[in-house]
Amino acid sequence: MTFAEEDDVEVDYVVKGTIQDEEEEERTMDETTKLLDTADDVSKRVNPNNVKYYEIFFVVLPVFMGYAALFSQQDQVLYAVYGAGASEPTVFSFGISMLYMGNLVFRLGHNVLFAFCGPRYRVIISMTSMTLSMLTICTIFWGLPHVGLVYVGYGLGGLAIGTFEANVLSMVTVLGKDTKLWAIVAIPVGINIVNIGAYALLEVWPWLYDNPWAIQFTCAVSCMCGLAVLFIRIWRICAALRPAMTLKEFVYAFKAYKQWMWAIRWHSLALFFDMFCVSLFSPGVILYIYSGSCVPYSVLGFDMSRDWFVCLYNTFFFAGDTSSRKIFYLVRIINPMFFLILSVIGVVCGLSDITLIVPMCAFLVAFANGSIYTQANRLIDHEVDDQYNLIALSFWLFLGDCGSVLGSNTTPFLTNLFESVYGTYTC
């Protein structure tokens, strides 16, 4: 054999070897892909007939009733601690922000602190924490008006929401997207039972006005009922969940961030700015812009009670949040930055001091929030591998809470500015 022939054989061997290596790598990747499937794929195996478990609605509902009682009844808690007509001191404001700080820490922290148990048990822990949060706030009204209890109550609430939301969404994923929609819709319904119903009752029921603790107590009892529904109807069905992610697996998931974080990057960024707006305007600073006993409708020539105005505002928020979750859960994924345009328009409406269009602030900010929320859930279930489902939900919600914390800590500085700019209107 000549040197030329030997070279040809060597080149041919190298080429064949390279081709064989590539084919072997492709086969390995195909086998790996078959082992990894999305949450949607898992739900088709666990619930092939797509049975809808509507009961999940009553598990999610009371936790977000409690969440709403914490962030929308701040003025009632303030008056219970410092007396009627008191201005909000910084120490109280930071106590309120424990709700958002706890939320932020436990969005990812539940994977570390509660690594010993899976999503089902974390849901129990969080619902129990919300019950204790509500009862702690009740004790402030019952004769222990200490600002330290504000930190405890709102901190427990932050732990509850931070742990509950990602875990309950991950828990019900195995039951299919139709069941999960009921869990997603329960969030704004629970929030607005308090935001709308409580404000309406405060206006027409003198006993509740004198005993606002009944709102928190009702939320605590509702959480206990939700736990009962979970055990009776949902617990056994969701046993097909993956086992708890260990601390080692949690660290590995972040090392493998390209497997899931890249898919949700835009939705995570959008949720950050969205939640900044939501924490400021749900109703947030609106309570301080319109802090008098009445709200003037100069164009229409009449004054509206502040409680009825807040009730109207929250009704618009409920309409925007609930309708968008239903609409955009069923359509293709849209670039979430589009929805932030609605948030900006809503903020302009809220700061316009034109009371006729202020409720549109609530509707637009809420519509953007619901749209971003529901589309991100569909994206994660459809495009992220099931083993990264919980960590993807946790990280996405974590960035949203970064926006909430920024917004809640901006509120105390804005309230003084708004009081000087807008003034206080009384009947």
C-alpha cells in the first residue's frame, strides 16, 4: 500500500468515525428527550380523560382572601395600632412591607427551608401560616395594639403566599390545564371578595365597621375549610407529583438554568415591572391620594363616599384581572412586553386626578397582570421540562416579588408627596 492510499484510508476512517460519533450523540439526545417531558405531557398520563377538579378553586380562594386582607386593610390595622386619623410612621410601613419581603424570600426559599417535603405538604404549611397570620392581626384588634404584631402577622402572610403560590400551581399541573385554570381564576376572585365585598360591607354594616377584625377572622376560618377540601378531594389525586427537590437538586437546577430560565426570561422581566405597578395601584397609593371621607365627581356634580369609591375601583380591578386570565389562557403566547403598555396607560389614569377615569387605572393594570400571569403559566407547562417546573415557577414569581417589594417600599415616600399635591377632600 502506498503512502497516498494509507492517507486515504486514514481520512476515510476519521470521516466515518466523526459521522458515527455524531449519530451516537444524536441517539443519546433523542433518548434523553424521551425521558424528559413537559408538565402538559405528564398531565395527559395522570389524567388522560381530562377530568376537571373544580374543588381546587376552594383551596386557592381562601389563601388569597387572606393576602387581600393584609394588603388592602392596611389603614384599618394602622388605626388599630395608632388610633383613628394617625399618619403612617416609617416603622409601621416597614412592618407592612414584611408581607412583600416574606413573599420574596420564600418564593425561592421554600425549596431550601422545606426541602424535606414535596409541594403537597408545602401547600399545607403555607395555608396554616396564612391562618396564623390572620389570627395574629385579629389580636391587634382584640386589645394588643403593638406594632411588633404587625411584623409577625405580615411576615407569616409573606411566608404563606411565597410558599403557597408556586407549590399549588405545580401541584395541580398533573391534573391538566383545565383544572389549573380554576386555580388561576380563584386568585383574583379570592382577592376581590375582600377588596370589593369587605369595603361594601364596611359601608352598609355598622357592626363590621366597628369590628373590622371579622374580615381577618373570616379569612382564617376559610383557610381551615380550604385545608379540609384539599385533604378530602385533591390530596390523593396529586400523589403522582415528582418527589421533593433536594437541596443538591435545587443547586443543580440553577446550574442547568439554560434548560428553563431562557424560556421564561421575557415573562419574568415583564412580571417584575407588572408587580411594581400592581403593588402601587391595587389599590395602594390610591388609598392615600383619596384619603378624605368623600371623593368628588366634579364633572357629574356629586360626591361619592370613599369606601364606595374604593369598592368601585376594586371592582374594575377584579374585572380586568379575571377576564384577562380566562381570555389569554386559551390563546397563543404573546410577547409580554405588549401588556406593559396597558400598565403604563393605567398608571397615567390613576395619577390624573380625574376621578371619572381613575377606575380605568385598576382595570388596565389588572388586565396586564392577569394576562402576563396566565400566559407565563401556559408557557412553563408547555415548554419547560417537568423536572424544572417548580423551580421555573418559583424563579418567575420571585422576580415578580422583587417588583412588589420595590413598589411597597416606594409607597411611604410617595404618600407624603401625594398628600401635598392632591390634598384631602372631605364632605
